Amino acid sequence: MEYQNIKFSVIIDAVHTKSNTAIPVGIGIFTYLPNVSLPVYVKAEGEYAPKILSFDEADRFSRIDAQIGYFPIDNAQIFLGYRDISFNQNYNNSIYGGIGYNF
């Protein structure tokens, strides 16, 4: 298996809702699917903020995001993903999809 096409990232984020705030840190991974003739990618990210990095009413924060997508042209993408966001308890989880353009 080839690992040179896998990209890792370090994430530092700022999250704020009406009654919760956090500064989570996390990791991400991105790669194109091998042996597929189309440019299909998979991406996953995870973030966590313990009590010391969570403020207002939050005691902790976590976010998990997984996505699969396709680049029909170099700067445009079509994607489908799942996201789970948690402040102390489950805050929001959902399946989402979209179209994006990067420039």
C-alpha cells in the first residue's frame, strides 16, 4: 500500500455557540482512493477540547467529520459527509452534502 498520497493535518479551531465556546485541537487525514479512474477522495477529521480549552457552559468539546467527494474539475467538488459535534453531550450530528468551489 502506498502512503505518499496520504496527507495529514493538524487542526486548531475556535468554536462558539450561544452558550458554549471551545478552542479544540485535532488531526485530519486526506487521500484519493487508489485504483479509481475518477478523482474520488476521502477525508476525516477529529477535534477535542478538554475542560481547560472549553468555556462558558461547556466542560468539553468534540467533533468528528468524515467525507467522501469527487472533483469533476480541478477547483470544484461534490461531496457527502457525516458530522458529529458534541458540547458536554450530543449537540448536533447529521449527514450533509454539497458542492464547493475552491479558488
